[in-house]
Amino acid sequence: MATSTACMRISAKTSVQHRVRPSTSYSTPLVSRNTVRNNQRTSLRIRSAASAPPQRLQQLEVNKQKNLCPDGTLRVMLPVSKSLETIPGWQLSHAGGALGVEVKGPDLANLTEGELTEIKRLFLEFKVLVFPDQDITPQEHIAFTSNWGPVEPHALGSRKDIHPDGVPEEILCVQNTMKKGQSQARNDYWHSDLSFMPEPVDVSVLYGKTVPVGYGDTMFANCTAGYNSLSDGMQQWLEGVKGVYTSKWARPGASANQAEVFANEFEDVCHPIVRTHPETGEKSLYIGQQHMSRFEGMSVEESQPMMKFLVDKVTKAENVYRHHWRPKDIVMWDNRCTLHYAVFDYGPEHDRMMQRATAAGSAPF
């Protein structure tokens, strides 16, 4: 793709398996490890300021009044889940060290207002939620997803030609049910959903109707942790840098008959590499291997080394949760601060039927 391509300006791991740990009931708030580490670093900065000059102490007090950290950056008060005593019958367990919580107990088709509020709180904190043993219809799937925004059909008409009769078009049916010798669309690369759109989707909710147990895992990576692992100099350098996203991209190494054929097309769009979460204020790396082709003002060849470096930072083993699908699992993830990767390790003998709904989002900033 030529570097002269016009861009719309938007205003506004080698992996390791992290198996789900046994469910544990908590009597104290469940807090992510990243939050604990951030709080510890903040506490260290405050203690080291005790011997600072008077002018520095005065500035610290001003920062405190403005809800800023001692270094002047915005203090982000992340939501922390309530004690499980407030949700009788629920059980929570960490899915992975960097992100993800399994939530046993709620019926996603019949949530109370209080239960939905708790799910939203957990979602912002842990970025990926796993709900086992859910029995929902496509209409209930859409209704649950709509709590995060309007649910719309796939923007590019993905898999439209094989969409099952009787299933609403807002549900994307990922029918990885193959016949011998048949090619199919694959998603075995790190990406966030529909990032080529001017306003990419915020939330994805995937339902495992038919899954080959032990095959077809999905991996999730914490883009906030990836950003936080960068040096101050690299973080500053990336501020203002944008990536060029295209809907006309093909998977690396895919032959012409393996690339997915879409019914629609979008103009190329630019998004910031450092993305701020609109609800938590956290900064994350907005990067990927699917629809981002290059950096704005650079060629594809020039962009590849840095793109690989950033994706590798995000997808380090310690930043990844690998979900082992079970029938009737529902997994939801936040596309604003995570990447995911669909492992393609199954063949024609393994039937796999997934249904996905997505909630519309807003322009990254």
C-alpha cells in the first residue's frame, strides 16, 4: 500500500496455557494483579517524596487536589468488584494472571439490574469475562450484548453466504465445520475486532455452541500491560503516532483461495497507537496483525519491525490468558484494551460452531 493513501483523521506470547483455576469464593474485593502493582508503585513514589524540597511538596499537594499522581499523570481509580456476599450464588475465579475472570452463577438471559452492574464492574477491571454453562437463544445473546451498545451485523458481511436460516443477521456465525480439502477463513493472528472501522466495536461476546474440547482455544492479551511495560521514552515517542487500518488486508502467508472474501469495503482509516480507555482512563497499545498495515507516513516495509516489536510486547506469555472452550461457554472481551488470537489446531474431524455479537463503539483517542 502506498504511503500517500489518504487517512481519515479521528477526533474525539509465544503463548503459554493459563488453565482456569478452581473457583474460589472471596470475602474481600477481587483486585487484578496489575492494579496491585500500580498501587505499589504509586505508594513508593509518595514515600520517596517525603524528603522533597518545599516547591516539590507544594506541587504534590496540588496534584493531590486535582486527582493526579505525584508525577502529574492522571490518577485512574479503577472499579473494584464488591464482596461476593452481595451476589448470592456467584463464584469468581481468576482465569489468568494478567486478565480474565470466570464468573459462575449468573443467568445472562435473566439478569437483575444489580447483577448487570456487577458484571460491568468486573468487565472494566479484568477485560475478559468467562461465563460457563449458559443456555441462550440468539435473541437473548443480542439482548445481553446490547447492554454495552447497539448490536449490528458484521460491517464487512463476513460469512454472509453461509449464514444459517433463522439466525438474526446481528449474530456472526463462525462455522468452522469443514469438509476434507475445504478452505476456510481463519483468525489465527493477534487482532481486535473490526479495527478498520472509523468507530471500531467496543465489546465482543462469543458463544461456544459446538466446540471440539481440547482444540480451537482462544488467547487474549492485555494491551494495557503491554503499554505499561514500555520505557518512558518509548511511551512518549508513541504519543501522536497513528496506524493505518484497512479492510482490504489479507492474512500473512494466505493464498488467494484462503483469504476471506468480504461483501463490503471501507476506506482506510487512521487510529492512535496509544489508545485511552474512555471509561477507566487507562492507556493501551492499539495494535494488531490483522487490519493494521503500517504507520501513518511510513511504508509497510518501514513499519513492520516496530509493529512486530509492539505486538510482541503485548503478547508476552505473562500478558496472555488462553481459554479452553467448553460447550455453552460465553466469553466477552474489551476490544479497546485487548488482543485475541483464535488457535487453528483442528481439522475436518472437529466440528466447531461459534456465535458472536458485538457492541458498537466510538472513535479511538
